[in-house]
Amino acid sequence: MPLPAYKGNERYVFVCYSHADKDAVYTEIAWLQEEGINVWYDEGISAGQVWRAEIGEAISGASNVLFYISGKSIASDHCNREISLALDERKAIVPVYLEHSQLTPDLKVGLSRLQALYRSRDPAYERRLLEALGVNATLSDNSQKSAPAALSVEVAPVLSLDDRNTSQARALHADIRGYLASCLELSVVGTNESGVRKATYQAAGTMDPSGSVIVELLRASDGELVWSGRFESADQGDGHRRPATGETIGPILRNELCLDFESQQIRAMSTNLDAARVVCEALHDLHYAWISEQLSDPELIIPKVARAIELDPSLTAGYVMLAEAQLDRVLNHRLSEPLQARRSAFSALDQAHRLEPGGPMIFAARAKVHATIDLDYQSASRCVEEAMNAGPTHARAYEFQTLLADIALREGRLTEALDCFRRAMEINDSVIPVYTAYVRALTWADQPHEVLRVTSAGLSLATGGLYRLLLLDQRARALDTLGDCEHANDLIDEIIRTIRPDSRYSWASLLARIGRHSEAREHAARLEAMEHPSIGTMVYLYAYLGDLDRGFHWLKRAIECRSGYVLAALRNEQKFDLFRSDPRWNEISELLESAESQGRQLNT
């Protein structure tokens, strides 16, 4: 039996649990108390008005809320109210799974971006829990790096180098702090009464006399500069310049925080620093390349990650990334036979599963293989459900919803896909590829006003690169639909000025769409000569040119090479009515159904 609940003015942890789990939880509380942590828990007292008030005060005063998750606690009204209050109070919640359990929709929304711990599955559980609660755990193996504590950031006031900008610097600080405070996967904290920083990261900014801002992000554990960025002020046309806003800086800062935090977790799981470094680089290339406005090259990533696995064969993240790099080879049309990538991907994921049974991102990667290569959407959906159950609070939980959206699009369930995209945006509204996929689906659903709203938010994040051009293209299409040809043409001009002449993502289809057919055909000839042109570009190009012969050729290639963009468009894109009205469409439908049937047979 643990000591009585803590009462005092020092830092303490609030424990949320079901009384049905008291044997396991009391053991945990006793251990935490032995580690010198003050713990407040309800000691099994009966509910009443005074009790409810005491609970509320205890949550409000706690430094952390430790939520022990089980089927009983998920079903408990008291636990749900306590977690709801903790979320409202923006408390640092640490979810700990006592058993495999599926969260309710409300809890999924609230906890989806928090890093969960698994009491019975993680051999380093005790160390990770202490670190998540802000306690420095002593490791028996000094050569092993410790995992970072729960993700938190201190936002220092923006320093103004010109007194005339002081009020703007203060407003910018408040905006950045407010944006980060709204992100459920991290907490914004200050310093304690002794002046000691409690956050795992610190963000600081400096505004120069012109209003431009330099922002720096430092890791608290070692003082290392993780990232810095310069944000230029904008000319307002009246002789004054407007500084960058928190809406611009906040999402980029958030992404850099999450990237470094996830990289630190990878390093914590490996005793080989070279292996961890290579896998962290691959993590950036595969999942966060859009921050640097580039696309990943799987042919460069695969040998790097393979080398990392040689250095540390126990690094689960390496096998998952190896599988996802194989998928990138398919999506980038680098393989004439997608089943080669399937075998390699599943081989890597089988090894990852042996190292970490039930890992959520392993299930997610399996879902991608089933959907992308097998075209087996039933198996893919099952894997996504497994991923959601295993990692409801995973930092990349938004991916689970985007996977469900992609599956729904491929099956022609456009309304359901839009709902999934909305849920993904609720989980994380700063991932630019989600914006591009969502906007594309909105275009297919003929919702131009919603396209304008979402692209406006997405363009504030995508300051350059391919994803910005994709958003501009869909925005121009929406403006065309609404009859605003002048502004649509301005966007088209920006796209044409920006795209590189040698890009495989040529805007030839855009030129064809706006009637510049001779230029589009010149691009078509260049693309046809390339080894790996974008199949989506080719299909849309010939659709807008009205060249059905070449269009059907590339539609067949899309199915053979598993072009995700085209496969999602086949049952949703109105422009493809041109193909659907042709007798050859039956051949395309039969080819697709045959590919889907063969994929299902692979998994029976």
C-alpha cells in the first residue's frame, strides 16, 4: 500500500486511474514515492461534491497528470472527466497503458499526439516514466543514451533590437507561445521558482530594426542548437514593414521540435551512434522532407538505412524506414515490378515486428504496403485499425487518418475520405502533405470555397517548393470554377515561373488545362523521353489535351506501376469522364479489378 496522497506546496503528480486497477496502480504509486516523487491520488474515497472539488483543485495544482489506461479506466466517467479537465488546464499528461485497450473517440482526440508508455511491454519503462515526469533516471549502462523527457518548450520573449519594435516583439512572442500551447503533443512551460528550466527545449527570437526575426531552437539537455530560421518582414506598401507572424513561425517551429524529439527517441533506442545518426537522417528524408521543400530519393536512403541496420541490427526504426523507402520506390515509379518492393518491405517489417511486437508504425507501414502495392484495401484497413489501437497517442497518429482517407478515395468513398482528412487535420494541422491531399479530394468533391479556405492555411506553411506549387494549382482551379480568372491566372504565372525545366513533375497538364496546347505538347515529348516521368502528370496532360490513345496508355501504366495519385483519382476525378465515356474504359476497369483481386489473394 502506498503512502497517503501528497498534500503540500511542492511539485506533485496527479494519478488518474480506475479503482478496479488499484493493485497495479498502487504498486506503481509506491515505487514513484520511493523515487522521491510526490503523488496525489484519491485513495479510493467515495465520490461527492467535496470530493469533486478536491479533485479539481488537485488537477489544477499538479505538474503532471499520470493516466493509467485500461478497459476499466477508459469506461470510467470519473477518469474521463479528470482527463478532460487536465486537457482544459493544458496539463502535461503522461499516458501509461496497463493493458491493450482502445480509446474512445473523445480520448483519441485529446491524447492522440502524446507519447504513450507501455508498462508491460517496454523494458525501459521505468526509466522513461521517470524522465517523462521530469526526473533524471540513473542508467545502469552509461554508454546508452537516455530518451528525452516529455516534449515541452519554453518560449523566451522576443528580443527587439529597436525600441520602436518592442510592442511588435511582445505581440509576436505571445502569438508563438499561443500557437505552441494549442498543440496537444507538447506543453509550453516556464521556469520554476528557483529559476531552473523545466522544458526539454527552449525557443528564442530576435527582431532586427527592419522587423525581420531570427528564431533559434535549443535542446535543454545539452544546450545544442537544433534549428534556426530567419523570417523576413513584409512590405505593407505605406513605408512600413510588417514582421512575420506567429501563424507563420509557430508551425515551422513545431515541426522542428517534433522532428528532433523523435530523433532523440531513435538515438535512445540504439547503442550505436552512427546507426542512430543515419536513421535520423532517413527519418527527415522520408517524413519531414517537405520542411526543407524537397522530396526524398529512396535510392539514396535504402543503402544508408541498410548500413545502419548492419551497425545495429536491433534498431526497429531502421527496418520500418527501410520498408517505407521501398514503398517510395513504387510511388516514384522506380520499379517496373512492384512485387519486388513488396517482398523487401514485408521482410523488413517482419524483422521490426520481432523486435517490437505491436508497434503502431509497423502496423501503419504494413497498411501502406497492402494499399499501395497489393491494392488490398480490406487488409490495409485492418492494419490501420491495429495501428490506431496500438498507438492512439503516437506523435504521428494523423498518418492513420490519412491512410484511411487514401483507402476511401481508392474505393470511391469520397465523403468518408473528406471526414478522415478533417480528423487528420484536427490531430495535426501543420503537415503540408496532408493539406495537398485534402485539397485534392475537395477539388474532386467540387467544393471550391473549401479549397480556397484550406489552401490559404496551407500556403501560410508552404513558403516554397513542390507542395506550394501543388496548393497553388488546386487554388487556381478553384478560382477558375468560381469565375475569378484574373487571380487564377496570377497563380498559374507563379507556378510556371517557379517549376524547374527538368522536373519530372512538369506542369504540362496545367498548360493544357489553360489552352496552351502547343507548349503542353512540347513538354509531353520531353516527359515521354524520361525514364521515370510522373504518371499522374502524364494521365492529366493527355486528358486535358484530349489525346485518349496516350491517355489510356498511361492509365494502364498507372495500374501496373501502382500510381497512388491516379488510383485515387480513378473513381473520383470528374475530368476522367472523358475516359469513362470511351469503350476502352471497360478494359481499364477490368485491369484494376484484376489487380485488386490478385492483391487480396496474396493475403489470404
